[in-house]
Amino acid sequence: MGMFTGSGIQIITNINQCYMERKLPRFHPGAILREEVILAHGLTVTEAAKLLKVTRPALSNVLNGKAAISVEMSLRIAAVFGGTAEIWQRLQTAYDLQEAKPKIDKLKLKRWQPPKPKKAPANKAERRPVEI
């Protein structure tokens, strides 16, 4: 079959859970779609593209990790193959976050701290009037 064993949407749910627990390296969700949905059902990329009503190149780009699974594509996948669009979006977001993290880590960003409030003057003579 594919990278994972099981059936249908349960595989995707298990994959998402494993990602959350950091048990698996992240795969582009397009690879999961290719292996666990399209190839597992004996479909060609052309047949799957027709079912999803997208062009073959558009689907191929997703399957090969060259394009993200958009919200619209997630809805199409859910409508045609079952499951939910949310699962595909969670997989895509988790992948995107993992891909972006090393770049952001290299920036060595520091958490912003608001400045400490200045102490109010002790007597009325030192206070300045506030203009409105």
C-alpha cells in the first residue's frame, strides 16, 4: 500500500496524531494524498484530477510537494474522497510551520518586552497638565 497502513480517513487521523506527538517526520501532505488516497484507490493522477475537477498539472504540483493544499483543494478532497477539509488543512499547516521554523530560528528573534511604566511624580507641583 503506502507509507502507512490502515484504511481511509483513519490513516490521515493517525498521521495527524503522530505528527502532534512528534513520532513521525513531516511529509508534505501532497505525498500523503498521493500514497494513501490516490494510489491506494488505484487511481491515476489524471483520473483523480478529473474527479476533483482540477487540472492534472495543478494536482501533480500538490502531489509532488511543489504546491500547498489550498483550502479549496481541501474541500474538494473531502467532497470526493471523504473525511474533512480540516484534516488536510491541519496537515498542511503543520508542514508549513515545520518548514518555516529553521529559518525563523536562524533570525534569533527576541521576545518584545513593553517598557516599564515611569513613576508618577510625587507631588502636584511636578505634575504636568494633560492636553486633550
